[in-house]
Amino acid sequence: MPPGNMLTAEIRAEIQRLAGDGPNRLEQCQRQAVAWSAAQADRFAALMRADSDEEADVLVRRAVLGCAPLGLVSGAWLQWFSAPGNADDPVVLRVLAVYATDVGVGRPRASRGSAFLAMLDRLRLAARAAPTSTIALEQRVADQAFSLPALLLAMSRHCDEFRPEILGADLCLRTVGLLPALAMVAKVMPAVADWDSLDFGAARAAGEPAAVELCRAAVADFLADRPAAAVRLAAGFRWALAALRDWHEALYAELAAARNPAFEMAELLRLRGSEGAIYHRKYRIAGKTLADWLTECRSDPLPLLNALAGSRLVRPGHSSASPLITWLIGEGGPMFRIFDAADLAVIRRWIDALPTEQPSTSAQQLPPSSSLFDQATVDSTVEDGSTPADLREAYHLLQARAHTSALHRYAVAYARGWLGRARYGMDRGDMPLPAVRPVAGLRPWLAQQHDRHAKEFEETAEDAVSTRQELIDSTVQLAPLTLIDGTWLQGFTDYEQASSEFGFPLFDTYWDELGNGEARLNHPLIYRELLVEMGVRLPPTASREFARWPGFREQSFALPVYWLCIGRFPRTFLPELLGLNLAMELSGVGGSYRRAHISLAAHGFSTRFVDVHNTIDNVATGHAAWAADAIDTYLFSGPGSPDSRAGQREWDRIRVGYRSLNPPQGWRAKLTGRRAMRRGASASEATR
């Protein structure tokens, strides 16, 4: 994905082109979307009055594949709506609640996209659908089917630029609900899918609010605070509806054309012609070699289609007696196994549909494909930007999801440097994670660590109370860290990460840290309430004023900047992030949270923040347990078995991540970190 001003300008131009100058009142926009969806559902349903079961299967297959690029990423356009700097914004929390339903928070492979993939699998169409990006390789999907989801995903990576438009588009899709082409499929195959999950606006489970209602509430709150954004939000709605209309018109034309078996046969010849053009130079049809025919059919398959229909290879109306089936592509023939079962079904259907009294046929033209970027040349050049001058500037700049090349290089180098320091002397010091992964998994080890924390607390409980000034100072100095609680997990809001086998508990943890969509449970907001009790009112976390607030010491930004850096790279630093997450979620349970409770209570301050963490981070059913389970799942599904060399390398990286929460402070360790940081800076371009 090319970031930068050029891409955002092209996206804005495309939105304006399709959105036009329609209504800005959302009520009117929603009425139009509802009316369009209902009318198109009826129109597609009428198309399904097929003459045969084979024809119905063709329509189902093409409708489902045509909707796959959008259906497989259902809701993904909201993946970066939250960021470290806005994680306490009530509107962002509302949107995050919508997104949590989309990814099926708390369960693996439970996203709306996963439900679509399950339907593809039941219909035996999933060969090129997992991972999701491989759907782009599926030649049976028209280019235009990618325009809307591609633009939505591009906007999601530049959320700061397109927040109103994303919300408008989201409201449009939730209002439309089940795509009209899929509504056609649902009528004839009600058991083939979880249709509520494929309906953008529906609730995922009984008793839950509908997603469209959650979206409307988020939009209302967004506009209440930002009335000037109403025009842009409406434009996003109109753009999405126009894109849906254009795409469904093309899809309807494709399905209508596909009712004629000659259409799919012509398409098959066009798609496969290049593969066979270098062969079959001796076999001739109608005075021309088959190789020449195949070369020509890349651009126009009709002449070859008509030549085949009139040749001795085809017995019109009788595929089972046609040499094309029994000899040329049959067992022992020169084209044996060139076509798969789906291709053979297309060929048989075409032959059987040929009139016995007429040895030729004419095929319809394939509908023209289109794509937003067909004719556009996207400039991938980005402003390099400047490297942060100090930790405070880095903290401020890293609050947003987007970044310049310079900030990207800084983040990679800083993370590698910090991890290099954590790796120094790892097996010579007090390292709780053993050198070899426990055979029984991490749960028993987790219980042992909890008991150790509890014992240490009991031994030092009488010394737990800090002075009032010490308590306030430590609380203030922890604010840059605590007010971005969960930031190390920000990368797990990515759609596929959020519902993966080892990623779903990490997104669930992030979701908890931010209060499950409710401001009253949001950890950064709870911490701010504690600071206010102490007489400390800080600027907004994402502001430059916060980073430059004179009450913070420079060192108070060192660990937060590490969180902000490493959290941007959930794939590059996945093992280290798993280890860091375990260290974070275990760090206070049974010990330091209880000490903090005693000190806060002794001076009359609320203990809510530490009490909440001591419960939700518990080692039985809480975040610490989820962290351990995520590591176990990753090691069993990652490269090699857990006890192989590859598995040991991953375990070593997890241990480094665990230690990175509190790396060694000696000068040798810091020197090692600086060297790793320099190496990371030189290699950062390869980390994208």
C-alpha cells in the first residue's frame, strides 16, 4: 500500500466523483439505501428463476465469488479507527464496539469474514480465499468487485484523514444489510451460511444490539462533537452507495450473461488460452492450429468457441459422446488434467446446451471489468519527514497510526535497540521464563509465578505504604505509560490478527483495556480520574502539550515509546510481543497491584484502577491466562514443533519480549542496545 499525500488525494477525488452533490441529510441517505437494497434483492431473486439446477449453481457460484472481496473483509475498514492517542474518546469506543462485533471478539475465527470464508468452503470455492489477500488471485472474480473493498481498506490505513468518510460508508453498508446478490443466494440455500454474520447491519447473537444501531449511535455522537463533519460523513455514505450500485449493476449483468453456457465457456477459453498457446501446434481446427486459436482467444474467444462448436471434437447436445471430453481432455488425451472439475463442468454444460441441429453458437461478450486504479499511476513516493528529536517528540508523533518513512525507521530501530538490551545477559540474571519451554505449557508456570508474587507481597506488606508525595509523583510519572494502556497490542486490531487463533485473546485484552466500548470502564479514563483526585489535570494524551508537560521526567517516556514502536509491527515482532504481553499482564497480579491498593487507600485515593487490573489480569481466566494461552497456541501452530530448533528460536524471542518490560540497566546492556538500534535503523526498510 503506497502511503502519502498522492494516495489520499486520489482517494478523495474518487469519493467526490461517485458521491456527487446528493443529499447531506443522513435520514434521506438511509431511506435511499434501504429502497435500493430491497429493489435489488427482488431483482436478483427474479434472476434466480433458473431453467436447471446447473444454471442455479452457476448463479450461486458467481454471486458468492463476486461478493467475496468485500465479504471476506467485512468491517475491516474500522480496524485502525482507534489509536493510542484517542483510546479514551467515547466516540472511538463506540466505533470499537461495532468493530468488536465484526471480528467476533473473544473467539478465534469468528469474524464476519470468517463466516463468509466458511460459506465459500461449503460451496467448495475457498481454494483462493485464505489468507484473505489471495482472493486477489482468483481469476473468476471481476476486477470491479475489488474497487469498493480496496478503497475502504486504503482509507482504513489513513484513518486520521478519512474518519468522517469511513463512518459514512460504514453506516451505508450497515443500512444496506445483506448484499442483494447474497440475498438471492440465501433464498435458495438458507443453510449454506450464517446469514446474520454476513449481514453488515445484523446482530451476531441473540440479545445483542444490531450493528446498524450501534453504528447510528456512534455517528450521532461523532456529529454531536463535530457538526462540521456532517457534509463529509454524508459524502462517504453517498460514495459507498454509488459504489455498491455500480458494482451490483456489473454483477447483475455478469450473472444474467452467465445463464448462457456459452458465456462461461468463452470466459474459460480467455482465461486459459495463454497457458495452451505454446502447445498444440500440430492439431488443426478449421484450417488453423489450436495454438494459434488459443493465442487469439486471449482477446477474443468467440471465433474459437464457434470453431469448436462446428468441429468434430464436439457433438452438440451430447457432452459424454464428444471427443473433446472423451479424448482431447480425457484420460490419455494430450490435454489430460489441464482442466479441473469446475472447468469440466463448464465445458460439459456448454456442449449439452448446443442445439443438435445447429453446429455453432455465438457467445456473449464478457462484461467489461473496471478498477479504480486501472488507468491511474499511483505515486508511491512519500514525504520522508524528520526523525524525532527526543523521546517526547517521538511519543507525540507515534500516537497516530500513520507515519512518515523517517518515523517508520525510528520505530523499527528503537524497538530493535530496546530488544537488543533486553537480550543482553538474558540467561545470567534473574529471568523467570525458563530457557526451555515448559512441556506442560505455560499455565502451571503461570500459577507458580502468581504464588511467588503473593509470597513476596506477604513478606513486604508492612512496607507497602508510600508517602503521599511519593505516591503522587509515581502516579504522575506513570501517566505517559498508563494513559496508552494496551498500546503494545494496537497491531492486533488488524482484521485477520484480531480473530486468529493466537491473536483473538490479544485483541480481547486490548478491548478490555479500553473498556469494552464503555467510557466508564476505559482504563485511561479511570487513571485520569485518579490523577484529578490528586490535583493533577493533564492535557489530552495525543496533544503536543502532553508530551511537553514539564511535570514529566524525560525517562518517563522511554518505556511508553517502546510500546508505541513495537506495537506497530505485530508480524515482524510477533514472538516478542507475545512475551511482552505476558510480562505486562502478569506483572502486577497478586503483588504490586495489592501494594498500590494499600498506598492509595491509606491516603484516601480511589483504588479502582489497581483493583480492576488485579481482577481482570488474573491467572485463571483473565489477561495473564489469555497471554499464556496465546503463546502456547502460537508455538504449536508456528514454525516447527515447540521442541524443534525453529520452535526454540521462537521461544527465545518470546523470552526476550518478556524481559523487555524491564530490561537490564547496566552500561554494557545499554551499549548492546545502541548497537542493535543502529543495526535496526539500517535494516528498517525491509520491515514494511
